[in-house]
Amino acid sequence: SVMNLILNPQWQGIVSSGRIYREKTVSNNSKPLVIDFYIVKPDGLTVADFKTGEQRGRRHDEYIEQVSGYMYVLRRQYKKNAKGCLVYINENGIDIEEVML
């Protein structure tokens, strides 16, 4: 649930003190990408993509590639280091998985 996400200590660390963007469209060589969430801080930025269901399901590699693409585009646009994560919201709670470039 949303409350579980808000109260999650890992998520709180991600969203502290920065400029937040939600459902933001950015361009990747004329191809528009809609990014669920990202936050820009003085020392870098973090991209989060929200998923429902089982972590590491059959589309997991596709999701990793998707977030990596967002990180690449935003790193170029903002000229800052980029981190990424997949946020799985499921009946068991919240799982946040870091994505590396």
C-alpha cells in the first residue's frame, strides 16, 4: 500500500531533500519516455519505477533495462550521477531493488 511505501525507511532515504518529478516525459533521441518518479539532489539523482506483483518475475530483466535507460537519459540531461531502483508493491509489502548502470 501507499502507506507502507511512505513509511519504508529505504524509500524515505531516497525521497529526502530534493526536487521530485512524477510521471515526467523526457526525450531519448526523439522517443518520448514517461518516467514514474525521479528526484534530483545536489549530489545526483535517483530514478524509481513502480511495479506490482512478484519481484524477479518473468519480465524482471526488461524492467532493469527500462530503469537503466531512464538513468542514462537523465544522467546526460542533468549531468549528474544517477541511481535507480525498482519498487515492487505487492500483497507482502514493499520491495525496493537497486538498479546499477
